[in-house]
Amino acid sequence: MLGRTILSVLLMTSLIITSGCWSRKELNELAVVMALGIDTHKDGYAVSAQVLNSSELATKSGGSIGSLPVVTYKSVGKTVPDALQRMLSMAPRMLYLSHVRVLVLGEDLARQGVSDVLDYISRNHQLRTNFFMLIAKNGNASEILEVVTPFEYIPANSLYSSILISEKKWAATGKVTLQQFVNELKQSGSDPILSGVQLNGSSAEGQSVENVKKISPSTLLQHAGLGVFKGDRLVGWLGEPPSKTVNYVLNRVESTAGYVSCPSGGIVGFTVNRADTSLDVMLSAENIPRFSVKMEIEADINSVQCPININQPSAIEALERSIEDKYNENIEKHVKDVQQRYGADIFALGEVLHRKYPQVWKTYRSHWGESFQSMSIDVHSHVAIRRIGSIIQPLNQEVDEK
Amino acid sequence: MQNITRKEGLQEALPILISEFIENMKTRFGQSGDIIYRELLLGTIPAVIVYIEGMGDPRFLIEALHMDSPLFKELTNQSPDDRVRMLKDLTITMGKVGEATTYSEVEENVLSGNTVVFIEGTSTSLYVGTEKLKQRGVEEASSQSVVRGPREGFTESLRENTALVRRRIQSPKLRIEERKVGEHTHTQLAVMYMDGLADTEVLDELRTRLNGIKLDSVLESNYIEEMIQDHRYSPFPTVYNSERPDVIASAILEGRIAILVEGTPFVLVVPALFVQFFQSSEDYYQRWDFASLVRLLRYLCFGIALLTPSLYIAISTFHQEMLPTNLLTSLIGQREGVPFPAFIEAVIMEITFEILREAGIRLPKSIGQSVSIVGTLVIGQAAVEAGLVSAAMVIVVSITAIANFALPAFNVGISVRILRFGLMAIAASFGLYGMIIGLIVLGLHLCSLQSMGVPYMTSFAPIRWRSQKDALLRLSRHNMKKYMGKVKS
């Protein structure tokens, strides 16, 4: 009995040893891809991968030879995986895609359509679905992945955190993950948007570490508004104010800044601390949908550059009203603009209709692209000014009184 | 066997003559120098007292027998048997006196430190309780020290130990059953329990198991523990031990049964439950909220001590996608240039640590310190600088070791140490998948264990809501008016 027990334990142990850890990969056998760039090429796709140069990350001295912490490999292939395979002819380690932080698509590719590329990206089990997607505005994705950035010595991380912070505080960029993009693409009542990124400076200068050795780096990566997609094709770019509008309507604004003119000339600046938007749809008697955007905004005054008597509640109320007017007017204008110019439902109005009146939606579904252009949208904003800062009266007014 | 045949060859009943008695005793004990035969006269009657120097102290007995009392004159007039009775009833001032009529009785008494008085003319001798062993006084318990709470620890003397418990439970319901085990050692054993609180089934089971013990010698309570535990091959202890009288008293008050063994300060408690090994007596001496949090911390430490190295191996060699990206980049940087796979690295470090621990534990304190300094320097710094191991692995091994020390019961710490290596091997071969299977097996094993017929995981599996007040947490005493932990099979 004991003999049999020992034998079976031995056999089971040998099972562990002989099967040999087949999916094991040590950390120092990996080339971690931090960012992936995809461009069009006459032979298919040009793929560039920003890979962690791990020996440069070593904390101990000796391993490092003073080169940069990332290497960007470039290769061409009929398909994206084909190009990635070919990359192994240059890279000494297995490419590991699970930690991709940003996927940059070249503008040409975006204009041709991104579905084919995204098919691989979504199909591959290694890739997560929560990395950010960007479009290289007026350029190639590979250029974006070749810039040495300050602060974060891994450029992909720099790009990643700048998307986070600009989305949070500036509200004119889009923090769009693969998951979100594909959802918006596949829903019949919405079109996706993607944030653009461009080089501020020359590509050649940005490639060397000399770039960040200067107090004012000659080449920087810059976010450049939102790209509007119709289906899977990029159809145009929005400037800063329309980009903000899109984020307001999609309820993605956390905080941003703005200004409004005073009745007596000059301007008052404000910070938005909370913005809450709800989209709704009503049906008219003829079953024509009519959309409404309701916005609740809480703002703080951050700079007063005109002579108003701000300690009067009426002055604050007047300011609130004029901010509301500005919002109503601008947002309505920008939405119209998108409707007319691109006919792309990046506000997901179709989905709102679909959810509220599924029956009505059925009649629009097949030709929503055209119908969207003629939909009317009302904007109602409500602004509340919460704080006016550490001083009360504008400095220039106090000067006048003396 | 030889012993027994020799014994059988000897006559059992005591003789009448002193000279014959002494001669026979000397044959039985050989020429052992520590056995003292002191001959004296009671009035006119010759007598001899026999004791072992160092174990018994018959000073007061000798004084009592040397008193020039009129009783001794009367003694001469009595018949031999009445003399014994008279001595016993009137002369001897000691508390514990009895009659011994056979050599084995005499032998046993002399060996346990009593003094035997043999009077010429009768084959009935007297034994007098004169045990007096030079022993360690009650000192602070070194294996389970507390910040707040009694400092006393048990000593090597069984009597002293039972008294320490009795002093805490002054109840007539506290019962002590004594017996002797060990063919050669005749070690005294005391089973202590509260009548009415202790489960009779558990008690009967314990008695049966104690009766079944066939051992030549019992020098420490572990001899008994190994004989009475339910599962010989489980890494988990199913018998609790402590050298603190307050812990034992509280266990007895919870309805558990304590087994005290002569010669060791470590007292056994059955039935022992899994939760018990995570409780410290101090939990009850500090505020309940703090005690509850500390208790949770201990369960966390159990998890850390058991799992950290294997989790590190599994995640860093199979599931890199689970790491936050920034952590991954920093880990990759550290592992760069390390020549071994993570598993080998972990095993090297763990074994080195076990060596250090083993080396430090038995060394004199002054040398132990230098061992730990060399250990920290060599392993902590030099190995990382030389690129043999990664800094992260040093952190993993150290946190594992420290968490291991945070477990209040040393013996559950041992189980964790053993299981850790198994889990590391599984993690290295099958990743998290293997670890989960390993943990499921471990869970099943824990649930299958019993201690004296009581399920080991009691209060979790089978779940007992009432006893949750003192299991994972320790709630306020207002919530625990009755003894919650009364153990039932």
C-alpha cells in the first residue's frame, strides 16, 4: 500500500517535471511592446513598434551603455501580424503585446479605413482592449513613435499620461480605447471619434536624446483635436472648440476652462469643475425625433479682466446667464456644423433614439446617415458659479476707485 | 524484555529483616550512588529510610523520627503491624503518607522522589511524600511573549504547572486525571478539563488514545502529541501547544482538554482548531477592535507567507499581462542580467533564508547576531549587486519571512514553510492555474482534517454563525457573554 502511494506520488511529480512549463516566459526573455504604430504601405502595412530596451532600465550600473530606454522597430507586411513576425528578424527577443499603451494610426490609413487593422488588434489574445488609440495628424504613425520625450523616459508612457491628463483637464482630446472605438463603430446609431496627435517640431531632431537635453525641447508631441470618423474612415478634423463641444455632448468633460465677455467690455475667465450632460429625444406629432441636450455646469471664476462689481449677486447671476447663452449658442453651432459638414453621428444620437424609441428607430436605421443631418437639436444649459476665488473685486476696479 | 524477566525472577513481597531488605534493594538498583539507605532507631526498633538524593528531601522526616517522643517508647510495646500504623497516624508530620508492601511499590516511590521507611519486623513499609526537585522557577514564557497580560510561563514540573492552572480556575469542577506513560521513564501525565464544559465524547476519545500509547520514553509533550494526533501525514498541527498558563486556562474554560507532561513547560490542548493557531492570548487583553484588526492581519500574514513567492513566480513567468505596466517595466529592469529563471532564483533565496534561520536559532545569542548581519549583507546586498538575484526577489523573500514570523503559533508557521515550497514548484510549472488547483487541494485537505473527532475548520466549515464572534474577529466581551468556543464534535 505504502509502496503504491510512493509510486503514484513519484509519477505525479514526474508529470510536473516532464511536461516542462511550456508557456513559461521569463521577464528577461521579453521585448515588451509599449506602443504600436500602423501606416499604409504599398505592400500592405508598415508597422512600427516601440519596444522596451530593458537593459537600459536596469537599476544597477554595468548593464547600461547609456542608450535610450526604448527601441522602435519598423517592418512591412501584408498583414499586421505578418509585419510583426518580420520584426523578429531584427528584435532579439519575443515581442510581447500585452502592455501596449497606445496604438497610433497614420492619417492615410485612417482615411482608407481602419477595420482591417482593428480586426487583428481585437482578435489577438495578447492585446488588451483598454489601450488608447490616436491618429497621427498630417503624418505617419512611425514618426510619432520616434520622438524622445521629457519627464517619462518611455515615450509611450508619456503619450499615455498626456492623453489622460489632457482629457481630464483640457477636454479637447478624446481618451478612446479600442473597446470604445469598436463599440461606437459597430453600433448603427453612432460614429467613432479619435484624438489626433502631431509633431510640434522636426521629426529628425526629436529622434535623439539631445532633444530632451535642452530646456525647451525642439520636438514635442502635441494633441491636435478630434478626428471625425464616418464608419471606419476618417473624414475630417475638428478644431479645439468643436472638440470640446463633442466632449460636452458625450458627457466626457471633467474640467476645463473658458471665458465669457463682460457686458461692459473685457472678459471673465472661468473653470468648469463639473459638467453633467444628458441627451434626450422627444417625438413630435409626426413621429419626427427632436433631440435635446441638457447640461448642468458648475464653474468657478478664475480671472476677471473687466470692471464689474462682482460682490453683487446680480452680477454673478448675469455672468451665469451669459455663460449659459454662450454654451447654448456654441454647442448648437458646432453640432450643426458636424451634421452639415460630415454627416457623422459622433454624438451617438442614433443610439439615444434607439434606446428610447426602438420602433421609431427601425424606420431610420437603414438611412440614419442622411436623416441625422436634418435632425434638430436644442441645447439647454444651466450654469452655477460656485466660487469666485481668493479675492472679491477685480484688481483693476480697486485701482480705479482710489 | 530483559528487564521484565529479571523482575519476574525477583521476589515481590517485602521481607521482615532490614538487612535482607537493603540487600534486595541493592540488587534491584545496582550500586547507584544516589540512593541513600539511612539506618536509624525508632526508640529501640531498628528502621531504615530509603530515598534518592536530589529527588527527595527527607530532612523533616528524619527530624520527626528523631524526636525524643514518648510515642517511640510506646512503639516498642506494639505489635509490628501496629507500629507501622502508629507511625503513620501519629508520628510522621508529612502530608502524603501511604503503605507499600511490594518491592515494585517501593521502587516506584523511591524513583519518584518519595522516601520509604522500612521498620524491622514487618513486611509493610511506609512511603512519605518528600519529593523535592531542584527546578527552574516560574519565568516569563519565552515562546509567546505579550505586551499586556500575565508573564508567567509553565516550568518543567508537572505539579507546579497544575497549580498554575488551578490558581486561575478556582473551581471544584476543574478535574485532573493523572497517569504514567513511558516504559522506562514513567513520565507523569495530567489531563485537565472542566467537568461539564468538556465534551465527554472528546474526553473518552482522548482517554482511549492515551491508553493506547506504547512508548519507551516520554521526554517532551511532542511524544504524546505525535501519538494522539488524528493525522500523521498532514502538514498542519491538530494539537495545540502553549507554555502560557493563561492560554491553557482559557482553553480549558472553552471546554478544551489540556494535557500536561512532566518535564516540559509545553502543554498540549485538544481539540485544536485552525482558527486557534491564529489567536494570541493578547487578543483578549487588548481592546476588541484592535484585537480583531490584528487577527485579520495574521490571516493576511498567513496568505503572504504561503503565497508570495509562488505568486511572484507565477505572475512573472506566465502572466506578465496581469502586472501594471509601470511595475512590469521596473521588474524587467531588475531581472535584466539575472542568470537564473525566477523559480530557481526563488528557491535559492528561500533555501538560503532557511539556512540562516536554522543557523541562527541554536547559536548563542551573541553569535546569532553576527550570523544575521552576515546574512543580510551577503544576501540582501551583495547578491543583488553581483546580479545573482533580483532586488524584487529579495523583497519577496523578506516579506515572506517576516509574515511567517508574525504567525502567533510556531507550529503553523512550520506548515506554511513546508507548503510554500510545494506551491512554488506548482507555480513554476503551471502558473496561476496550478496554484489555484493547489489551493483547492489544500482547502479540501484542511476541511478533511479533524482534531479528536472535531472538524479542524470548525466555525468556518461547518459554519457556525454564533462562534463567528470569536473566530476571524474578536468581538467585544459584551457580545460574548457566554463562552463561545465550547467545542463539540
